[in-house]
Amino acid sequence: MRRLAGPVALLAGLALLAVNGSAAYRTSHYTYNDGRCHKRSDPVNLILSGPNATAGYVGDRIYLVTGWNSHSGSTQRFLTGGKCSKMDGQLASGTFGRYHVRWNRLAGRNRRGQPGVSADPHHEDWACALPPFHAVDKGSVDPAHYDPTDQGSGFDQGRRELIEQFGGKAGWANWGNTKASKQCDGDWAGSDGWTAFVQMG
């Protein structure tokens, strides 16, 4: 996977998020487990945009390109444009060891004037006897729980899988959202801090 390095990556990410110098998509870098968006959960690691990138359209496209058809999983919230809202949808590749993604429409539009959604794709295993049952594959570059893996965490793997399913091309920005969370099996999982921007259609 090719990434832009250092300040160049940051500038490229800002270019994708800017319209005439002002932020276009306005979103937090995490999902949340509570109704007021105070308890951070998963890193937002993928932005999907395009002329028709409504929440419903993106959900349909994910289903069509991946075949994922399970709707099971916990409900999380996204903070976008200052509003804490329940996710618009989720899909998974199965019940046990699986890829899983939640998504939510974004406030604002990109530099092309297009809508978009934010997402938290990840790989997880059925690892626990009690809810939430699934544990995201371990791996973390969070200094507080540093435990990198060769393939990256489940968040890095899920992002890579969806990028490949959508054709393998993406822009990148380092959002630094590397905070790891403890999974139900006791392992820690977090993103490498990079968010991918995929143009659809």
C-alpha cells in the first residue's frame, strides 16, 4: 500500500477536506458508544465519496462489491458537523471471524461538491462468551498500548480490504487517531492513524 509521507500526506489530506480554504466534510476521527458522543470507540479510517454517496447508496455499493450481507453488530454513533447521530448502517461478511463496517453520512461536501460517508471497517473474531462477542484483531501503535503486528490491526486490515474491493485506489491523510481500545478478549486494537479517501463512481 503506497502512502504519502510526512507533511506531504497531511497537505494531501487537507486538500481533500477543503473547499475554498474551509473544511468540507466535518467529522470526528472516532465512533462513539454513547448517545452524547463522549465515549470514543472505533477509529474512522475510511471516507467514501462520490456524486451519489448518500448513506443508502454507499450501503448498497458495499453490499454489491463485497457480497457482505450480515447486519449484525453493536450500534455506534458518529459525530459529524457537531451533531451526534446513530450510524446509518452496518454490514459484515459473516457471523464469526469476519470483516465488519459501520458508516454514517457526513456533514458538508468535498472539494468536488460531492456528499460522502465516514466508516470504520475492521476485521474481528468471535472471541468472547458474553457481549459484545467480537474482538477486533489485535495491533496497536498507541504509545500507551504499543503492540504492532505484521498485518496491522483489525482496523488496518478492514480498511485495506474495502479499498481493494473498491478498486485499490485511495488518497491518504494521517489523522493520528491511534488510540487503542481494549477488546473483550483482553487484547488492544487501534488504527495506524491513517484515513483513506476513496472516490466512488
